[in-house]
Amino acid sequence: MTTWTRRRMLKTALASGSTWFMPWSVRFALGSSALLRAARQALVIGNGNYHRAPLSNPVNDAHAMAEALRGAGFEVTLGVDLVQAAMQDAITAHTENLARSKAVGLFYFAGHGMQLAWRNYLIPVDAEIDTVGALRQRGVDVNSLLEGMRRAGNPMNLVVLDACRDNPLGTATRVDQKGLSQMDAPPGTLLAYATAPGHTAIDGDGGDHGLYTGHLLREIRVPEAKIEDVFKRVRLAVRRRSNGLQIPWESTSLEDDFWFLPPREERKRAEEEVEREFRHELALWERIKESAQPEPFEDYLRRYPHGRFTELAQLQLDRVLAKLGEKKVEIVSAPDNPYGKGAASADTAYRVGDSYQYRQFDLLTQQQLKPGRPRITAITEHEVIYNDGTLVTDRLGNMLRTPQGAVWSPNQTAPFDFAVGKRWNTRFRVIPPKGGNSTVELELRIVDREKITVPAGTFYAFRVETTGWQTGSSVGGRNLHVRWDWKTWYAPREVRRPIAFEWFNHHVSGKILRATRTELVAFQQA
């Protein structure tokens, strides 16, 4: 736990000058400008001509991917049906080129891939792997590729692995896990798998390309689509086409945004334009949020892959598809994996009678404040009601009514799923019980997964950091301009509500309005 003093808080708030008051999205865009000017280099490999388990699509996939990337300004090196030595030479040349040019780097592989002892291996076409142990000698270790990219020191890397087909060794040799093992992306990297770790991908559905690459090729060509939006749309399309049997997965540590086909010019939108777009998006969400069919949520997610209600839409889509019979794949849990901090989904299986006890104290004075004892007294299709309505949240735990009586419009301060590096945003209204009206705009990111000890025990929790502003009017018409900084810890596989959270609010002038920490003391869940 951080030890705070008033001096330290004020120093933190003011020392960084204008950047402290600069929205994260603006700082993000400044870094993106440099990426737009950087050179682009890609290595594309497609292996299909395997002796034991040939694949029909990877060579076509590689040729098409190379063409698409050239159209997006990449200098592309293409290799098909490569033996081990050629693959290793191509990867070495690629990382050395990145070190010299400091270009944005991209590596794409279609073919067979396997995991062994938490490490992932891409399979050359000449690999005769008669035993699991031979995989280390005859496969190409993905870790060595990532390490080469890290040493290159270039600004950003993208690694796309359409390499999760079923065991290429067949029945001759068994491996402990299917597909690829989860890995956290190194700094400045987006790592994309064709399907969730621990599962296999479909080579194709009768077309010229694999299911995953076919959709990726289409989305890469969409003008002005941000990279993370590209992969979100691909994930949705592959999931729906496979009926949940294949769901792509990404790990990201990107600090700057990137476009395959960037906007012709960058411009900062006026607040009036942002507000107008928000009203339109909110109205759309209010119309569809109780739909019993998947199509409205799919349409919303395609239109707003990074929208203010995407976490809520993902939850509703999941619930609707489950009722329609989808049995979607989940990331295989691997708590001993040294290369990844894992992933989890929010637990929305609340029950009447679930209860939680929290303690709260002032971070400046360490004075104990009034404890919280939320107990679920009712549950509706979309809401969880505590203490007979004193506190109301949605199914993800997002606040709708505070114990002080303030009403929050639909928001997503809590995520649908958890993985280190994930980021999202939300915008919502806050209406206090005694009058006033304000808008809150927040940017959120899962920055780590770490052990945290609170009175209720020790948990391996995801830490979500939240920053943003509340603007508008308070009681009596006084103007509000308040900075929000939160830290929230979640362990969704153990506790449905947060383990702990720190809430730090200060006025634009630097005056501290709130500095509290809340910790879970005890809980009881059905």
C-alpha cells in the first residue's frame, strides 16, 4: 500500500505540469504521431507443406498477408514452406533490420505451432518431431523471436500467430496442452493468437484462407481503424463464424496507438463533437441493452469496438449466446505459467444473501471511516441490489446508485474480462441527490496482476488504474472540474466484488477532495 501525505499528493498532482492535466488519450495521440512517421518492416511466413500433417491454407494466407501489408506501407519479407535453418535466418535478419532502422516491426506466421513447458514453438516444414523433447531442437522458439525484437529497441512490434492447429505430431506423440501457451506481451508489443491459449484453431472453412487470417485480411484494409479495434472486430467475427469454438486472443503492452491505414490528418475534436457522439452512442445502447438477440450487440461492437459500453455489450452478448446454445472456449487456466499472468472473466453469478464487509480509512490521516457492509437483497436481469436499494450496481459491478444517493448512468468502470495490458474507456453522467449534473470521462487500464493482502486474506489480483475528469455543476450551480484517480484490485475467480480500492480526487486547483482506501475484511458468497 502506498503511504500518502498531503505534501506528496499535491506534489504528484502539480509537479508534472501540463501533462498531469492532459487527458491520456491526448498523450497517447502524441506518441502515435511518431509511429505514423516511422518506417514499417514485416516478416511473413506461411508453412503448409508438412510431411506428417499438411495444411491447405498457410501459404495462401502468407501471400495475401504480404500483399495487404505492402498496401499498408510495410516493407515485406515473405517466406513460404521454410525449413528450420531458413526460418531462424529470416527471424535473425528481421530483428537485425529492426535494430538498424528502428522501424515498426511485424511478424506473421501461419502454420503449425505447439507448446511445451509453457514455451511456444513454431514448426518448420522439415521438422521430424518423433518425441516431445525433440520439439526443443527442431521447433523455432517464439521466446527467442520476442527477445530479438526486444533487443532491437524499435518503437513497436506486432506478432501475429495463426499457429494453433491441432497437434501436428498426431497420435504418435502426446502433449500436455493443445494450441499455444499464454504469454504476456513484452513492452511495446501486441501479441495476437488465432485462438485462445490452450485451444486449437480451424485451418479454414472451405475458402482460400484460414478462418482467422481471412477476417484479419479484411479488417487490415479498413481505413482509419486503430490496431486494437482491428483485432477486436476479428475476434468477434471469428467467434460468431465458429459458434464460439474459436475465439482469438491478444496480449498488449502498447503505449501508443497505431493504424494500418492511418487518417489523412490528425485533429483534436471539440468537446461539443465528443458530447454529441456520446449522446448518440448512449441512445443506441439504451435501445439495445435488453435485447434477447445477438445481432444488436454484434452491430454495436463492430461500430464501437472501443466504445463507452463495449464491456457491457460483451457481457450481454455472452449471456444471449449462452441462452442460444453457444459453448464458447475459455482460456485454459495455467497458474504455474512463468511467462504470463493469466486472464479471467468477471463472475456475474451473484446470489441473494451474498455479503461483503469493508473497512475504509483516510489515506492522509489514517483515520478509520464508516465501514461498508453491502449485502445483496435482490437481483434483477440487469441489476444487483444491496441493502434494499441503498446501493445498486449492474451485473459487472458498475455503480448505478451510490450509498449517498447519487445516480450514475450506464458505465463500465469494471471490465468484462481481465488481462494485463487491457485498456478501455467510459463516459457517464452523475446526478447527485440534492441537484447538479456532471459528466465523468475516464480511461482505464489493467496494469498488473499482483499479490495483495487485506484483512480478508491474500489474493492474486488484477490492478486496474483509472484516470479522468468530472466536469459540470454541483449543488447551487457551482462549476465542477475534478480529477479522478483510482486504483482497484480484483480477484474475479475468488471474489465477485473488488478486493480493495484507492480513490483520490482533487480539484483542478490542486485541492484534495478525497483520498481514501477501502479493503475487504470478510465476504460470504453462495
